Amino acid sequence: MKHCVTLEPTFLRHDEMLEHWLERYPQLSELYFDFIDVWPIASVTVNALANFISNHLTVYDYSLFELCMTKAVIEAADGFNSSEIDLVRFNDSLITTTAIALKGIYIRNRLGFEWSIFAGVGFSDWLTQFGNNSNDVSQNKLTLSFENTAISLCETKNKIKKQLLCF
């Protein structure tokens, strides 16, 4: 999957990312709203994910956010019975999908600053800090690379979990 992660110059706020997903996948919208009715705290995680990865990261020309949401809603809905395990499955799916896609991905700007899962800041925030210009993505001024790393998937998931699960 690593070679298929790209940057897209689309600009959506985190709330617009969710709206876009809901419109694009109406068959999953009802499942999502049913899930959120039972577990409203999950919407906090969804917003945190949108802020963390932004809408610029794509996998096989699909928004990483959309892939994460689709997989998480399907997994949470599978055998949905309003128990805490549903929330755990939803969160774990969001985190695992993100970790698999972004483990070993590094994005560098023209000043040499670098973002990865381990940067301690979400990609959206990194884009507005560290010498970046708001047009850097659309002007191809960021370099995305995959580097084989000794960091395990479990460590990557734990780092993402700390960023997303603030409750």
C-alpha cells in the first residue's frame, strides 16, 4: 500500500470531510448515524481523525479518511449490538487502517521539516506550521517518501491511538 499513498491538493475542513463521505456513501450513512446515536463519543474520534490526517492523504486515489471511515463503519455494524465492543471495533478499525497506510510514510517540506505519524502533531496542523505555505500541497512543494522502518505496526497504532483517543 505504501507506494500508493499520495498527496492531493483538495481543501476540505474536517466537518466537510465527514459530509463528503456521508454523501458519497449513502448506504453507510444510516449505519454511521445509528452507531453515533448509541456511541456519540465516536464522533469526537472521527473529528480527531479528520484533523490528524487531513483530506490531502490518499490511497489508490481514495481519501484515506474515506477508507478509514468506510472500513470502521462496516466493521462496527457487523454484529452491532450496542455493546462497548462495537466502539472498540470502530476505533480499532480507524486506527489500524491509518497505521497500515501511513507506517513508514514521511512528508518533507522545502525547508527540511518532516512529518510522519511520529511527529507528535497531526498532518493538518503540520501543514499550517513548520514553514509550510497553504499552497505547498497544490504546488507540489512537499515530498512524500516511504522509508522502511523498524517501528512496528503495534507502535504505530499506539502513537495514533494517543493522538485520536482523548477520552
